[in-house]
Amino acid sequence: MAALAPPAQALPWPACNGPEIFPPTAGAQEPPVYPESARLAGAEGFVDVSFVVLRDGQVGWPRVLRAEPSGFFEAAAIDAVRDWRYRPALAGGVPAECALRTRLRFTLSDSVAARLRDVPGPANDGGQPAPVYPDQARIEGLEGYVEVSFEVAPDGAVTRAEVTTAMPRGEFERAALVAVRKWRFPVQPGETRTLNRRFEFSLPDSYPHDPATTLLAAAPLPREACERSLSGRVKLEVDTDADGRVTKARVLEAVPPGLFNETALAVARNSRMAPAYLGGVPVAATALLTLRFEPDEAHCGAGRRDDDGRLPSRSAPQPRVSATGGK
């Protein structure tokens, strides 16, 4: 095995969204498999992964930067990213290696059957009836998805429900909110919980299509956010092409106002969402996307180093990554 070059000779890979680099283009990217242990536990979360897009378009050195919750999704994320393929980045017109970060989200999906309005759902819905498929969307053959964040009060009632992601915007958002606001959970005195749920609006007789996933790019956080340890979020309305790639983005709201706007727009411009479908064919659409920012070491640190503190050599062979990874 080749030895790592000494620190004075080794440099970190340039960021794929850096200057003088034409960024890589995503190719085959199968979504990660949802771990059965997480599904049984009802766990949802995300994994931030960094990796190098090599000159041949393969992925090298995948590494877990952060996982919430820890211990559920790291192995699935790394296994998926290892098999991704890209059209490589270009520097000076020739293929070049560059470092990329992405966030893989793991959200339990509730499949929403295309049933007529006023037709009751199953009697054993457990106080959590599925949304009604919007009539116009059903007639047009439109399919999409919605993610809803909500709080569950100690008495089991749902409060503060809001749509965080929607593809496409419109009737699916309203249908998901109407349903979630009626949900009831077991009573847990003294505890308010925040939950997220994803609804897949799919038609049973539509042409089958491969599942897709939302792949978020990375961008530097504002210096002020890192220095003051400020977290925040930005809600965007984005236009996407038929492959789900974001072509335009507009800020709808931001907390705190203005701090993360440019970062959010930079992330959106290089991200890809799972597309909407019309008649079984992916189509361009306008979507809703909420991005959250936390100034942790992964996003504010001074570049990646190996466990021994040395910067990795570009020529070193690709190492295996521990199944559980680390922050």
C-alpha cells in the first residue's frame, strides 16, 4: 500500500464548486436502502457525506461528516455513495478530481393511494388517516411528494404543521396539511415532539418508473454564522427540469433574515430533486425546498484531514470506510 505523502507535499482536493472548476455532472445515483432497523424503530434522519469525484467519474474516499441520529444510516449512506457515478469535473478543459459534499435524507414515506374524495380511508388508520389524492392531479395523472414537519403536543394533538418540501407545488401540499392536522398520537405528558413525514402521491395505474432521491450540494457557510455559532433555515421556491435539476431558485423566507440566503441559493443551484411525473413521464416543475444550516465542525472546519491529522494524498489508494463512520 502506498504511504501517505508528508503534510508539506499533500494538499486537500479543491471543492467541486470552487473557482476555475467546471463541476461534475451526476450520472447513475441509486438512492440508499432504508435500513430495516431504522424502519422498525420509526427513525428518520440524514447523513452528510464528503467524497472525491475521481477523473474517471467514480467516487473515492467517501466519509461521514455528520449523521442524525447517529448509528442508523451511516452504513447505508456510504454504501450508496460508493456506487455513484459522475461525468468528471473539468479544470483547464481536462478531467480533474474535486471534493464534494452532499446530504442524504432518510424519511419514512406514507404511500398515498389515488382514492376518490369523500371515500373513507381504512378503519384501522390509527388516528392518522392518509391524505386524499387531489381530484385534478388524479385526472391529469400527476404524481409527486410532500414532506411535512409538525409538533405533537403532550395530549397527542398535532400543532405547528408546515410543508418543508413539495414536488410539485400546489394541491399535494394542501392535501398533506389537511390530513396531518387531523392526526392524533398517544398521549405523552410533559413532552412535545417534532416529527417529519413524507407522503408519496403515486397513481396505482401509472407507468412504473425508477425511484429517485433528492441530492443536495454543499456551499461554504457565512463567516458570521461560524464565528457566532448561528443556526438557521431558508425556504426556497425552485424551478426544476425534467431530471429534477434546479434551474432557478427564489428565497421565500429565511431565519435569521438574510444570513444564509446566498448559501442557500448556491446549494440549490447545484442540487437535484426527485422529479414530478405526469402520465408516468418526468416533467419540469416548480417545487418547495427548505434548507437548514448548522455551523458544526463539518461545515466550518478547516478542511478534511485523516485520523492521524495529516492531509490525504491524492495518489493514495482508496481506503475502506468504517460501516458506522463518524461525525
